[in-house]
Amino acid sequence: MNLPDVPADNSTGPVVWILSKGERYEGGWIVGVYLDRDLARGALVTLAQELHDRFEISDARQNDDGSIHVEGGCDWISLVPHPVVTAAQIEAGA
């Protein structure tokens, strides 16, 4: 799976990438948390292959923020950026 470069927006502080999977209408769970998107590549590819082995992948897309969403059958996988709140931000009232 080729993940194109996406410029990191660190204007609000550090960002982690959360890889999760689940079933539509049943919820999901976090599979891993990564310091950058490229570190999640192997786990994302493995999950996508497992999904492909069970169902036909019906939708795979990348959003402008670099997040990736894959769906097949009722199952889904997502890799989404989330800002990390720092002590300095809390102390500043962020």
C-alpha cells in the first residue's frame, strides 16, 4: 500500500495516528497508536489484507488530513490523526 506524503500540521502541537477497526453499528476498538503515519503502514496493510480476505473492499479513501478509511462488508479500518494535549496547553487553558 503506497501512502503518499501528507504535510504534518503541528501548529497546535504533536499529533498521533490512531489505527482502529470495527464493525458498522457494532463499534470498534483501537489497534495501535503511532507517532507518525508511516509507522502504521505495516499494521494498516495487514488489517486491509485480512479485510480483503473476508470481504471485498468496497471503499478505500484518503481524506485531506491524511486519514485513511477502508470498508468491506460491515467491517471498517481507519487511520486518523489526533492532536496530543500537552501540559503547557492545559496550563495555558487550551
